[in-house]
Amino acid sequence: TTTIRRYDPVKYATPTGTTLTCKGWIQEAALRMLLNNLNPEVAERPDDLIVYGGRGKAARNFESLDLIIKALKHLENDESLLVQSGKPVGILKTHADAPRVLISNSQLVPKWATWEHFDELEKKGLMMYGQMTAGSWIYIGSQGIVQGTYETYAAAANKDFGGTLKGTLNVTAGLGGMGGAQPLAITMNEGVALIAEVEGWRINKRIETRYLDLKMTDIDAAIDRALEAKQKGEALSIGVLCNAVHLLARLIERKIVPDTLTDQTSAHDPLIGYIPHTLTLEQANILRESNPQEYIARSYESMHLHVQHMLTLQSMGAITFDYGNNIRARAKEHGLENAFDFPGFVPAYIRPLFCEGKGPFRWAALSGDPADIAVTDELIANMFPQNESLQRWLKLAKEKIAFQGLPARICWLGQGEREKAGLAFNELVRTGKVKAPIVIGRDHLDTGSVASPNRETEAMPDGSDAVADWPLLNALVNTAGGASWVSLHHGGGVGMGYSIHAGMVIVADGTEAADKRLARVLRNDPGVGVIRHADAGYDLAKDTARKHRLDLDQQLS
Ligand code: NAD
């Protein structure tokens, strides 16, 4: 007998405040962050336990969820809970400094690492797709993607436009779950965003949440308005109701060259994601059902032309990059040999940050009180006064980002900075300046925690794109260092067979023991990234390694 279970908002409400429901703050933090991931304000489809990113889940099924909750409440301060693809499978004796939870999600032996095999196992109830922060209980809603996108455009601004996108035209497409962050990230960097989107409701939704400024339906009028804003140096975002291919074709016809050009349509999925330019939305919805083969063929044709237009605009002078949706691979599969002539966003913009140990550092207030995040915001702002893009982000985040679930903040910090911030947070907890412990984590898209050859590790200078020893070492050293929970996942971001990545979360509970763990983990975790990038040959990473005594020659001399 199978009963259909639904998310129960009362039963699964995230505990807040200072009263423990578990036997220690670390277990309590894991419990609160797990339930926070599933909070309907945070999760996309809590009834299916899906947090984000297609089918990224926090627990395998409701039975497993109930059992994880029970286990976390039962767990002693010298024990560790093992979670295997979203299901709790055992509690083992460890020690006080060991992680309280060890998680492995979606791991398959490489030869079996395909969606087909995974789907079979999932149907049998044997596996779950953990994505990155879904199955490792540190997703914080859309703030994460806004900040990552902001950081990418800030890096573009620094590299090519003297530090700001003011007076630049930035063209892209797709205003979906993730792509919807683009207009806000571009205007936060003071630029003009012109974004093609086929579905009207998506544009409306972004306007309602104040991520987007204007909706327009006429392509030429939208281009004209964007050029006017560019000329005036106005920060403005325009969603234009059309197919990306049509917008790009018109730009080419009018010889208008965007300053930056990318794309966030769901090109990773040619059937349920991408909408071909030869179909209207209505026709697309019908054909997808009636003749999926024909639909996919049209998608591929369209993506081929889409990338061709991007290459044309690139040759006319647009700074063009792929935004992690695999559109280049799709075009190449359809015979466009030079599809990879424009780079992915990581080698183009993010890699230098990784070389300095920078990555998506984030934290949440377990008290549930936004005032606690205000205290941490102020602390971070005072701690890194020289970091301009960080200062701008903190100011804008306060104005524009609504908290979802537990109040949280994200900002990119590098080697040395993360440690400093973590210890300062622990001090805030110790001295009662915040009401309850702070939980610190990061995305798996980070400097030392992921191997993903079409994304995070694309085009490494020594050709080590597919080497996955690094995320494994990262998980091992974070376990050894005493992170609060550690996770090792497969397939996040780009799908089965394409990535291996690790997560870590650490709790600042105000104790001296936590000081020691924080100092170790927040040094070692980005440290693996600095070492990895130095090993691949980056001078910036070698300098960072020397500066922070992560360099083996120096350590051995
Ligand atoms: P989504 O499915 O929620 O949204 C995609 C949007 O694109 C939809 O609104 C759809 O109507 C629109 N669209 C599809 N085809 C179009 C076309 N030809 N022209 C104009 N609009 C079109 O997906 P999402 O969560 O927003 O993610 C988008 C893509 O970006 C995915 O492939 C995702 O993997 C990728 N992504 C990568 C990163 C990264 O690497 N950092 C981050 C976020 C998203």
C-alpha cells in the first residue's frame, strides 16, 4: 500500500530561537538547516522534497525524512549519522570533534554514471539526486544565485569595463528560476540588461519580485529603450517577450553590438527546457506532447542557430560567454564545429577568484531573527572595508534581497578571510551579540570542492579538468578538520556523469572548541582550492599559496 505523503508545514516547521530540540547545537543546526531547505518559502516543490535545480532533494522520501529527524534528535555529541543518498542508514561512534553527519549523495561507479541507470535506481527507491546544496542542507533560496550572478558580472566589469557596467548593454536570455537573477545582478552592477524570454508569466513574475524593471513586447522598441538607457548611464533591466534567436538576429541586422552576451535558457534539456525559435509557445507545448522526437530535432536546430548568432556577435566585438547551460555542447552535437569558440563563465571570470581561495561563503542565523544577520552584515562590512564589490553587494543585498526561511547572507570571501569571518562570528555568539549560533557553509561550486569539466574545471591549464581527486580530498580534510557535516555528491549542476563535488557546513556555537574547528576548517577548505589551482599552474594561486603558507616547498624548507 502506498500512501501519497505531502509536506506538512506544521510538522516540518523549522525550530527557531534558543531552545534546543537536539542534544547539542551541531545536531540542532543540521536539523534546522534540513527543515529550512524544505520550507515552502525556500524549496521549489516541498511536496516532492525537491529543493531546487530540477530534482535536487533534501531527503529520499518522507519515511527517510522522518527517520533523519528522529536520528538527529537522538544523536549524541560523540556520534555521527550516516546518510546514503537521502536515507539515514546508521549511527556510529566517533568523537566530539568529528562531523555529526556524513552524507554521500548520488554516487555511482563511473561506468554506470548515467541518467538512465540513476533513473532505474531512483524508481526502485534506492537513490536520490542531491544536486549541490539540496542534499547537503545548506540552500538559502535565490539569494545564492543572485549573488553568484552578481559576482560574475562584477568580475566582467572589473576585467573589461573599469569596475562597473555603467553605460554598457548586456544581452542574455531566460528569466527562469536561476536566469531570473540576471536582470537584478546586472543592474546591481549599474548596467543595462536586455533579456529575451518566451514565457510572459516568467517576465511578470520577475517584475513582481522586483528583479526586473520593464516588460516589452516589441523587439525593436526594446532595443531602442535599452540603447537610450545605455547612453544615459541608467541602470535598467528590460525583459522582452520573444525567442532569444529572434532578439540576436535583430541585433545583428541592426549592427548593434552588446557589450556582454550570454544565455540562460534551459539548453541543458532540449525537450523540457529549451523552446525552439520556429515554434510559438503554444505550438511548442503541443508538439512536446504529440511528437517529442520532432520537438528535440527543432530544439537542436534552434540551438545551433542561437550559438551561431552568439559567435557572430562575438566576432563583431561582444564579450561572449556560456553561462553553464551546456548550449555550446548542444550546438556542437548538431554539427557546429566552432561552438566552443567562446569560453564558459568560470575560465572567463571566476577562475581568478578561485585562485585566491574566493568562493560562495554563506551563513544563516539559527535564531531565525533577521537582526542577527544585520549584526553579521555590519561586522563583515567593517572587517573588509577595502573590498568594493563586497561593500556594494552588502548594501544592495540589504535593500533588495528578501530573506527566505532562516535569515541568511552570502558573500564571496577568499583564503584567510573566511577564517577571520568565522572566528569573528563565533565571538558574536560567545558574547551574546547574536541570539543563537550561526551556521556557516558554502555552495559546492567553490574553489577546491568540485570537478566538473564543462563548468567549474573547464579549460584548466594543465588539462586536469576531469581529475576528481580534489573534491574527495576536500571532503576528507573537512572531515578530519571537524566540520559539522560533510557531503560528497555526484552530478550536481551539469547532470550524471559530469561532476563530483563536496560540501561542508560548520557551526559557530560560541565555544572554544568551535574556535579550533573553525580555524582549521575555514583555512583548509579554501586551501584545497588554492593548492589545486597552484598545482594546475596558475601564478595567482601560487602567490596565494605562498602568502598563506599553503605551499609545500615553503612548508618543507
Ligand atoms: P528554467 O527552466 O527555470 O528557465 C529557463 C527559461 O528559459 C524559461 O523561462 C524559458 O521560457 C526560457 N526559454 C527557453 N528557451 C528559450 C528561448 N529559445 N528563448 C528565450 N527564452 C527561452 O531554468 P533556470 O533554473 O533559469 O536555469 C537556466 C539554465 O541556466 C539551466 O540550463 C541551468 O543549468 C543554467 N544555470 C547555470 C548556472 C551556473 O552554471 N552557474 C547557474 C544557473 C543556471
